[in-house]
Amino acid sequence: MPVTVIVGTQWGDEGKGKITDLLARNLDMVVRYQGGNNAGHTVVIGENTFKLHLIPSGIFYKNVTCIIGNGVVIDPAVLIGEIETLKEQGYDCSNLRISSQAHVILPYHKLLDKAQEERREAGRIGTTCRGIGPCYVDKFNRRGIRIEDLYNERAFREKLEWNVAEKKFQVENFYKMKADLDVEKIFEEYLSYAHAIRKMVVDNSSALIDEAVRSKKRILLEGAQGTMLDVDLGTYPFVTSSNPVAGGACTGAGIGPKNIDEVLGVVKAYVTRVGGGPFPTEIAGEIGDLLREKGKEYGSTTGRPRRCGWFDGVVMRHASRVNGLTSLAITKIDVLDQLDKINICTAYEYEGKKLKDFPSDLAKLEKCTPVYEEYPGWKQSLVDARAYSDLPNNARKYLERLADIAGAKITLISTGAERGQIIKV
């Protein structure tokens, strides 16, 4: 039962898309298990760069069944646009399946998201305003609209009318913003979306995944975002609205934990994050700017510049523990090529005490300062390295320290953005 969960170990943007694409050529199924179009996975194939926001990264292989699982929230307009873009570039998406149980993002979710972010007296969290959070709120408040509801016109209209009335009242009376929400217009628009994707929708996608498990198919469960953005285990409230950690794969795909064989953690050789929140190892100035430009650290969904920092071993230990990591894929090691010295944070200092475990109290975290180990740089390009022995000694020492902190073996090292720039260890 070769079932692997692939997770981001930091604040997202670790390069999961490339690693999933690399593994997918030897897989039978890739399942996206959480999140929405608030995250993007970038895959570079030759001269072409693809930015996937909802569709699993295995879509480029026709023999791989790609499933958008029940744990994902779907903006149908974005999904259809993504499908059409792929079709224009020669990928017909005939291998894509969509769970009928996935929840639907509607115009009032995006309107409410924007209103809450603009009027958040307790501080903005840096949401993408794509409606993901409000859609998950409706899901857990048991008033959400699922893909399957779009094919029952009576039920869809009833739920839509109730939700529009509630959200319109909330936006206009509490947030004091105009709520231009027309039930009939939304109803007709979403029926057209339902028609466009109908052939891809599957009833009870977890049964389809279970059949593949029982047939001993090779399956990859793909999350969006990263561990530190997990709504339960991340830097709350500066998090996403779902569970990117490995445990989220079970509920988001409808698979039992006994069936999972491996948890592969994708680890950027430094760290980045987008949006607000404490970031202990953040680098200001010239080095931070260099990492951002060389690493192309701009959000694939929003284009926002990412904050860059030294590798954070405290975050790594936390991610390894809560995900149960069994192996690591290190990405963007090549971005560090030009540096004379490289720091690794091994602990935090708080009020004279060393902390090796990540604190859940953000007020405490904001007062933490990183404790660093300094390593010499290798001062040469790694982009042409194709074997571990091709790496300079200083690069190997750096990687070995990352693996030691994580307590897991390194199996893949990415030395560039392109598909073939990879070392299999």
C-alpha cells in the first residue's frame, strides 16, 4: 500500500509543486486534500511555467488520476479557468476528478473575506481575500453549499437564498459595506459552472481513493500551504483555515491513517512567509533582498513579496513531530550559492532561557530571538549537480545538519526550478 503524504514544513511556498510533479511520473493517483485557490504550486517544464491553484500537480501525466478531494474548497470560476489554460497548452485534463463533497466558494464568501480584512480591529492577518476562510466557516457551521448541491436546483436555491440574506445583512449592517448580491444572477452563474465540470465530478471520492488503496496503487496525497499555517498547529491566528499537516490528509481525502506509509516533508533550505505574524529568523536588508530576488520569492497566487529568513530548526522540529516525517525533500539550496556564511537557527532565547520547542503563544514568540549556528558557504553554483557526490563539502555539511535537526533522511534535493534539476539521494 504505497501511500505517501507530501507536506510543507514551513509557512508554505517550499516547492511542493515541483516535488509532486517529479514523483507523479511513477504514480497512479494524486489527491489534493485541503485548501483552496489561496495557494499556488509552480511547476516548470522546459520553457513553460505552470501555476496550479486547485488542480493537483500530477495533472501533466495522463496515466495519473488527479482528484480534488472533499477537504478542498472550490471556486468554480477559478477551477474552470485553470482547466482551460491547461487545455490551451496541450493538457486536456481528462484525468481530473472532483469530489462531489467539496464545498463551493460563492461571491458572498469573497465579499465577506474582504470586509473582515479591511475592518479587522484586532489586526489584519494578510488573507488573500479569495473567500477561503468564510467558506470553511460555512462548512463547519453546517450551512455550506457543496458541489453536489449544484445539481439539485431546488436545494441549491434554498441554501443560496438563505446564505445571501444572512451575508448581505452582516456585510451591510456590521461592516457598513455595500453588498451587491443578486440571488438569481448567482444561481444562473453557478448552474453554468456545474454544467461545465459535470463529467469530472465523482460521487464519494473517498471510495474511489479506497479502491486504489486496495488495489495497491501508488498514491500521493498533496496538501497546500505549510505546517506553520495549519489552523490548529501553526502560528494562529496568522494561519490558513484548514489543516495542511499530514493528519489533514486523512479527513481531506477520506482515507484511514493505517493506510499511510510515508510522510515526505518538503523543506526550503531557508524560510519564507507571506502576510503578517511573528517570524524570528527574518533577514532584513541586503541578504534578505538577495534571497527574495534569486529565489523569485513572490506569491504565485497574489504576487506579494515573501519575507525571507534563515533556516529555522525550531520550526523544523515542530513540523517533524506534528507530521511524523519519514523523509525530506530539500528545495532551493541553489539560492544560497553566493553567500559567504549561512546561519541555522537551532533554538530560541526567551527571557534568558533556551527554547527548542516552538511556542504556541505568539506574544511569547514575538519576544524570542534566534540562537544561530554559523556555517561557511560553498560559493559555487549547484544547478548542474545531479548526484550527492557532486555537491561541495560545505553544502553537504549544511544539508546533513538540516536532516539531523529534522530527524529524518533526505531523499531528494532540488538544485533549481526546472524539472530535471534534482538529486535523488
